[in-house]
Amino acid sequence: EVQLVESGGGLVHPGGSLRLSCETSGFTFENSDMSWVRQTPGRLRELVAAITETGDTTNYMDSVRGRFTISRDNDKNTVDLEMNSLKPEDTAVYYCSVLLRSNRYWGQGTQVTVSS
């Protein structure tokens, strides 16, 4: 059974930082590209960052590039999202995600709230 478990969300002031982590199991992590997506009420989920199976290539949505960093540990089967210089518009539920044989899997999500 594929499992993705996010953690690390919370309430932070504008300009602050958070580090999200996703623990995975049930699939061959080192052979899988991974991504972080986010969703706010009334909006579709949007891709925040993605990383290839080796970690050699990363991609970011324009609004977070230079502030967020995605990374992975293929020994621990985890993928992290370091978020710096957070803005109120980064407020969302953040999900870890993987695409396996045309099926996309999500974790339960972790809430990030950026507010003064």
C-alpha cells in the first residue's frame, strides 16, 4: 500500500520559514519522481515543486522559485520542502505526491498558514 505522510506545517509570520517533510512507503522511492503541491479553498491544486528520482533536477512554480527548496533522501525514503521568506499567499494545505503507473497518490496534507 502506497503511503505518504506529511508533517511540519504550522502557523508562521510573514518572512518566516518552515520545513515540510514527507515520509513514504509502499513503492520504490528511489525510482520515483516526487512533488509537492498545494491547495487553497476554492482553487485547484497547484504544483509547487518537483524533483527527479536521483535529485539531479528540480522544478518550481514561479512564485516560490528562490524561496523554496525541494530535496530528497533516497536512503530514508523522504522528500522535504524548505520554505523561506514565506508570504501570506503561501497559505495552503501542502501535499506530497507521486505518480505511479498512471495513478497519482497524495498524502493527507499539512496546513501552512502565514499570518501576522
